[in-house]
Amino acid sequence: MSPVLNGGSYVFVLDERSGDHDGAEDAIVTVAEPEGRTLVLPRERAESLGLPYGFVASWITLQVHSALDAVGLTAAVAAALTRAGISANVVAGYFHDHLFVPEERRDDAMSVLAELSARAVATAERSGTRDRA
């Protein structure tokens, strides 16, 4: 797993409007809920559309291709971030998992993820050595 910090600031907004200027074309994530449509947008785009937001996030992509039905990756990442007191909104894409963490904790989150990745590599290497023994 190689975490990659994407540039920019991202916000979660509720878009109750419809029309050709709704901002959905710029959304990183779109979730349709009974109460309305949630968009994750670059902060500048939300501001230009006049959409209110609260949570300002940094976007981290986990560069590992995991099956959508794989067990464990999300739990391990969530547990590591929780131990560090970092909240995360996790979105599974077709190829990668994506994390939205508080912007002011992005560097801390990247450090936690780098440590988690290093531990996973070390464990895999030890397992490979034991398998050959």
C-alpha cells in the first residue's frame, strides 16, 4: 500500500439543486441519499457555487488494487488512524480506496499510513522467509 496525498482541499456538500450548473461534473465522489445528493468537491468549486460546507478534508489515495470484496484493508487503515485520533471518511473506488481526512491532520495521516505500509511489508517478507524455510 502506497498512500498518495492528492493536492487541494475538498469539502462534503449537500446539493439539493438540479440543473446544468449543479457542480456534479466536478465531484470527486457523488452519493445519492434519500435526503439529497452528497458531493465531495474541491473547496474552490463549492465556494464558486455558493454551497455551504463545514468539514475541510485532504484526499489520500491508497495505491493498492484490492478487490471490492476483500476483507481487512479498510479495517486496518481505520484502526491505525483511530489510534492516532484521526477521523477518516473512506470511499472504495473500483481500483483504489480513498480517504478524506481533516486537512490539518493530513501529514499525521500520511505518517500513520506509511508506518502501516512498512509493517505490512515487513510482515509479508517474514512470511515469505518462513514459507521457504
